[in-house]
Amino acid sequence: MNQKTTHFGYAEVDWNDKASRVSQVFDSVAGRYDVMNDLMSMGVHRAWKRFTVDLACVQKNDQILDLAAGTGDLASAMAARLGPRGSITLADYNYEMLSRGRDRMIDDGYAGVARCAQADAEALPFADDSFDCMTIGFGLRNVRDKDKALRSMLRVLKPGGRLLVLEFSKPTNPLLSKAYDTYSFEILPRMGQAVAGDAESYRYLAESIRMHPDQDTLQSMMNAAGFERTQYYNLTGGICAVHRGYKF
């Protein structure tokens, strides 16, 4: 019987090995993650995140889940819009990243509305109909079974709740796409080596982006998982996109 495999960047790996490999990547880059985000996007990632938070339409009493919460950029911005009866749960598969997100929420003064959970997006450890809003920023491409994860996200959303997926996507202009490839495969790994001492993790980053579904495919996957009123917004010429869908 053939052993089940999946992709890790461009490499084919055993199905059961991907999660640990991805976790090793983030163990390696966690300490320089924020610095590298600013450098490799020239700060534009902050505008992408602000746009996502605006689309989330956070209400003061919302119960929010931020998946792949990382160092807490999205969570902190959404927590600022919550009242004392609202809450935000930061969830991440990787403990090193999650611990930095936890520290960020404490430092920003949001410990009263924040909680943390080390969790797998494919099998979220929350009750059905728990959250009004859910975000996942730059994390879905690292998930092994995206269809299963989307179904898990739908399950824990309340009726009327919304999911926002912020993720690198496919540039819509061929010239931009060519320039982006050159940057991703020639400059980004060198930057990773110089700043984080790790070229391979940033080579994986570039490869994982190319293996991620394009905008229309991801929208179709969300529809198939049961989300409704799905739509997406291209940012910076499609280098990044925000998908939004609702549970009814």
C-alpha cells in the first residue's frame, strides 16, 4: 500500500511528518519573526492586517478566535475593539510562536480579554458554535489538510459568524508575478540568512506560497466546506488576499 504524502514547500513528505516540519520552521524563526516580516514586506504587512481587522467588523461583545495567531498582530488589533465582555482566543500549533503572542497581549494591556490555546486547525478543541469571528493570518498555507481545517473552523463558528483568511496569494499581473518570483527565491533566502541565520526556512516560505491555492480555488474550498457569501479582496496586486465567508 502506498504511503500517504503531502507537500512541504516543493518537497513531498510523509503525511504524518508535515506538522512537525512546519513547527521546526517556526521554532527557528520565532525570535526574528516580526523583524523579518517588516523587512521582507517593507512594512506593507501592517496595512494588510489593518485591512483584515476592518473587514472583521469586530463588535464589543464578540468572542473571537485568531488561528495561527503567531506573535499577536491581528489579535492585539482586534482586542483593542473589544469591550470587557468580549474575548479573544489566540491559537497556534507552535508553542514558541504562541508564547510570543501571549506576551504581546500582556504587554499591550489585553490580558483581561485574551486567552491562549495550543491547537491544531484541523481538529479545533472548542465546542460547536463558540465564536462570532475567526481570523487566520498567514497560516492556512501551512495546514496539512486545508479542507478539513475549513470544516473545523465552520463548526466552531456561531451562526452568523464570519471567517477571514489573510494569506499570500497569486499576483494578477504577469510582470509583477515575475518580479515577485525573483524576489522570493533569490533575495528572501539571503535576507533570512543575514537576519535570522536561516535561509532554508525562508526558502520554504517562498515555496509554500506557490503551493497554496489561488484566490478562486480557495474561495471554492470555502464554499465546499459550507461557508456562504464568500468573497475575496486582492491586496498589492494579488501578492496577498483576504477571503471572507459566513456561517448561516
